[in-house]
Amino acid sequence: MPETQIIIDGKKLSYEGLFDAKDLYTVIDQLMAQHTFDKDEFLNSEHVYQDSKQLEMELRPYKKFSDYVKGEIKIMITATDLKKVEIEKKGVKRKLYNGKVTVTFYSYLITDYEGSWEMKPFYYLVRMLIDKFIYKGYITEAKNQLITVTDEVYDEIRSYLNMHRYMK
């Protein structure tokens, strides 16, 4: 069984105002591709009510640093009280959503994700010793890279959403 270390636990970003859901997804997708993360979408749902909508999305991009270490970023996006709004800026009409958006980030570092060191208790002990003394620098480097990418995605989403504050 792989060992999962929680690196970032519930870093939240809240926003209320205008935004484009497709563009938000594109921003995240491009950043993950730029950092060579593979895309994995766990949840993408839309709830339609009489006067508003609610969107829920859970993305889990991951990157295999080696055959032993894998990093995963869990991005949960919840948009509530969404209403379609049409705005005109410089003669161009755009349809956007107006509502509340919450983006939550979790980052995990998973070692021995294939479970190859879990066959016998002796192997488990050897794996613990190797993790503690031999792979320590490598695992620390992977953690730092995962933190850097998560913070960059957080900052980019925050910048993207704040850009829409001035579109009115």
C-alpha cells in the first residue's frame, strides 16, 4: 500500500463576481500541461435550479517524478448562486457567470505508488530505511516542486479571477 504524505491541506481561494467557467478550466489545464502534469478529472457536475446554477469540479492532476514517487494536486472548484450575465466591453459581447467561487487545493506526495515494496514485512522495513536515509533528498526535492507548482496554480487562478473584477 502506498504511503501518502499530505503536503498542502485545504488552501482556499474565495471569489465573488464575474468569471468564465471555460476560461478558468483552460487556465488550470494550461498550467498543468506547462508543468508536465497528467490530467485526471474526478468530478464535473452542474446543478440547475429555478433561479441559479451550481457547478462542482474536482481535478486531480498528477506527475510521476520516478517509478517510486508521484505527486498529486487535488483541486476542488465549487461555484454557487451562478447567474448568466451578458456584458459588453469595447463593442464585444461576452456571456459570463456571476456568482461565488471557492477553489480548494490539496497536495499529496505518494511514495511506492505501485506497491512493489509491500509484499513482505522485511521489504516494508527496508523501504522505510531507504526512504529515511537514501531517498530523503530526492523526496524533499519532489515535495518542494509540488509546493511550488501548487502555489503557482493558486496565484494564477487568483490573478485570473481578480482580473474579472474590473470587467464591469
